[in-house]
Amino acid sequence: MTETIALLVGGLVALLLGGELLVRGAVRLAEKAGVTPLIVGLVIVGFGTSTPELMTSVEAALAGSPSIAWGNIVGSNIVNTLVILGLAALITPVVLRGGSLLRDTGVCLAATGLLVALGWSGWHGAWIGVAMLAALIAYIARCYRDERVVVPEAVHTAAYDRQQALEMTDRQLHRTEGGWWRAVALLIVGLAMLMAGARFLVTGAIDVATIAGLSETIIGLTIVAIGTSLPELVTSVVAARRGEGEIAFGNVVGSNIYNILGIGGATMLLSPAGVPPDLFPLDLGVALATAFIILVVAIAWRRFGRLAGALLVTAYAAYVATLLAMPSPVAV
């Protein structure tokens, strides 16, 4: 058991540090190559901040544990919406001004609906992964076009808010000291740590499932999902503490979109197994319900107050309690 805990903790630490180094190296490399700041933010930072979830899900799928891979994706979105957005709202009321809210929350709901459809139908295949990645690229292209339009008091896209949230917490993101070799070194070391961290975390998660007699799906939905969502938790909480509740909200919505279309697409492409049926209807249903709730609240009320934050966090506690109370097959 001690070795299992060491694998879990070591894997999470390596993932978090590796993701940070990878993003720093990639950003510096792109800026030295003359890539525009907007592309850096929407593409490099957007994908880079999702690398812990990406590497973990891909590693789990390739290791023959798709339940951990897809549980991580679905669980991360549930954690983002109920825990991270809930904590941000508890810190400071999240007031939304409109603008791109309908598009971003609508894309998030549509992507979640697609995931539910895949879980219900059992459809799978590399072509579905390609289609999901293409949908993410189309979304980013639309965000790029919208961000280039200079409009007074414009509301930024969720993808842009991800960059802003990260910049609030990582003051070293745009450091220019050192040559190309330092940026490349950060990139390589970060990638190596991510690969090792994903391997350790998945191995530890499988061991926990075996020892505790829980399904790999539950482990993916809880321990793995919470661990890989820590970067979003930190960035959203920092944004909320600085009174930037709208950026915290955009960070959550943007993360959910990248998780489903980007990580889900890559997972389906590299290991084209279907979404595990035991995620349907409870877990996928909760993910869909939370995506629908944030769309309705964002459009109708445009505000998440402290009461709403408390309800979101309480809902997550009830969800986890329901998971643990359900009969679960012993992991093998």
C-alpha cells in the first residue's frame, strides 16, 4: 500500500511540474519563433494546460484501462464545474457580462452531449477521435477570429480566459532570459516528467482499484480526475481571489471543452475503444446536467453567487457519496 501511495503522489507531482515546465518551454519557444501572442494563448497555453489530463488518459487507454482514461475525462469536467467553479463563486461572486457566453457554454453543452451519445450508443473508432479533434480546431479558429475583432468592452472567449488565468499564477511564463536551448530544455524535461508522471499515476490508480475493491471507473472519476484538475483549481482560485470571477468561469468552461474534444479525441484516436458503458447514465448524466446548468445560469442570470457556489460544492459531495454507495465490481 505504501508503494501504491508513493506512485500516486509521485505521479501527480511529476504531472503538475511537468505540465508547468512544458507550457513554459513551449510558450518561450513559440515567442522566440515569432508566433503571435494570440496563437500562443489559444493553442499552446490551451493545449499545454490540459497535458496532465491528456497524458494520463492516453497512458491509461494504452495500458488497457479505458475506464480510468474516460473516467478521468468525465470526472475532470464534473470537478471543474461543481468544485472549481463552486469554490471560485464562494471566494467572490462570479458576474458574467454576456458576449461570447452563449457560444462557449453552448459548445461545452454540445461536446458533453456528444460524449453522452458515445457512451449510450457504444460507437467508437479512430475516425470519431479525428472528428472530435477537428471540432476543437474549428472552435479555436472561431475564438481566434473573435479575439482579433477589437470591440469596446468586448468579452473574451473561454479559450482566451484560460491563458489569462494561467498568467495570473505563473509570473515566469513569459521570461525571455536564456537562448533557444533553455526553452527546448524546459520542453523536453517537461514532456519527460509528464510521461513518467502519467505512468506512475495510472499504475497507482490500478493498484488502488485492486486493493480497495473499487472499479477503475470510480478511481478515474475521483482520485485521478481531482489530481489532474489541480492546475485548473489553482488558476481559477487565484483569478477569483483577484476579483476576476469571469476569467475563473471562462477557465472552467474552456477546460471542459478542451477535455472532451481534445483529450477525448486524442484518446479515441490512439486507443479507439468505446466510452465505458458503466459511465452511463449516472456519471455522463451528471456531466450533461452540470453543462446545462451553467449554460442556463450564465444566460438567464449571468451570476454565480456564494449560495450557488455552496450548492455546487455540496452537489459534488453528494455525487461522490452516491458513487461510493453504489455496488462496484471488484477490480481485476
